[in-house]
Amino acid sequence: MTTRPTSTRARSRRTPSGLARALRAALVACLVALPLAACGGADAPGDDGDQVGYGGGAEGVVAPALADVTAPAAADATGGIPISQAGVGVAGPGDVVVDVYADPWCPWCQRFDEQYSDALMDLVDQGGVTVVHRPLAFLDARFGGTYSTRVVNALAVVADESPEHYVQVLHALMAAQPPTDQPAGLPDEEIARIAVEAGVPAGVADRFTAVRPTPYEVTTAGGGTEERTATSRLFAPWVAAATHQAALDLAEVRVPTILVDGVPVDDWTEPGSLTDLVTAAVAARG
């Protein structure tokens, strides 16, 4: 099912500050350089581990392929959530495509959202532009905890069951981003509250914490693999697969990574520079 996104609420425009620029430099180190790996946890077969992430937090987890996991209804085959004039889950034919790779725990991604979310949605509403949001969950391994995975799983549930609210929930969660020195992140109840305030039905938000036994593989000392089972959130396999796919698709994944028609945008920090670039690309299509 596809639905048209409702308009986003007005948001103040703020030029990135010196602090934000410093954060950008610090976050250069946040790279996806290898398949999704857990940050410790139990490693015995059948152990439920953290009961959030794919593999339950075990070490040596082999990232699944997108083709082998269940994706949200609004997701495309490449691990993204397309948003076009036709709706969430639909890529407009012939549209200029803006890919946004972001981790919900990344401060620089939060600043990108503050600066460009409304402007990009305005371009989507005008037609000719599809924004593909590509949620990543790899900062858990850097900062500790499971916050990135829990938020991306929640976004996946919204993309599956309430896609018309996806944009609002995404922006609300970015705005409420906790500090990276608090590895617990926001509690599940707060994530659900934010989503409900953004319009998601309470019954959908209740599924943010739903779990199921999920088979996975880990590498063994002999170089082979071993199959195990752990309890994880509903879309944890898709979260792991989409995060791993980003590492396969891009030579180096920084947060955020922005592409316009497949071409990386080196510097979007100048106010209006990204929207000018996208507008020019639309005009060039005639």
C-alpha cells in the first residue's frame, strides 16, 4: 500500500554552527567499513542476547542479504524508503533521486534534517523529485546500546503499517535525538510516544517492541558459518541487511551521505546549496 505523505510542520532554518562543523569532523570516523557486526553480547546458540538486534548482539554475525529478509511494505529492493509526489513507498518515474543515508543517532544527520527536511519535502510536493531515505543502524557498535537499531526498527514498522506518517515520525525522532554519550538512548516508551504524537496509531506504535525468534549465522573459528536463533525486533533482519547494503553500495559511508542522481554531494552545509542543486537537476530534465 502506498500513501501520500502529509506536509511537514514548519521548522526554523539554522545555519550550521561552529560546534556543528566540529561534530562533522568528529563524525568522519563513523564509517560503515564492514558488515553489520554486533558490539559484544552472548554468543551461545539459541541465546536471546539483547532481544533487539539481528543476532541478539552476538559477535561475528553474518549480515543477511536484502533478498533474504522481510522488508517493510514501503521499502524498495535496495533498502530505502522512497518518498515522491505519488506517496511514501513510490519512486516517481523519471524523477531526480535524492538518496539520504542517515543514522538516527548521528548528530550531523540531525543537523541535515533541521536544515533540509522541509525544503526537500517541498520539492517532492512540487513533483519531479523522489527522496529515498536510507536508515542505517551502525552507531550502536560505536556508542554502545541498541538505540539506532530500535529507532530504525520503529521507522520500519511505520513504513510497513502507517507509511503516511513516516516523514513526520522521522523528523520528530531526529529532533528528539539523545546525546551520543548516553548509550541507553531514548526508552522504547518515549519512541512510541513521539510516533503517536506524530499521528501513528497507538496499535502500530505498540509493535515497535514486538519480537520473534530469528535464525542467523555467525562465522566460526574455522572460517565457516554456524546457524543460530535469537529473539529480535520484527524488522531487525531488514535493519541489518539495509545497513550492510549501504557498505556494499558506497566506497565509504559517512553520516549523512547524500547523493543526487547517484552523484555524491561533497558539501551541503551552505544554506540552500542542496536544494539549488536538486532544482537545477529537475530543470535539466526539462
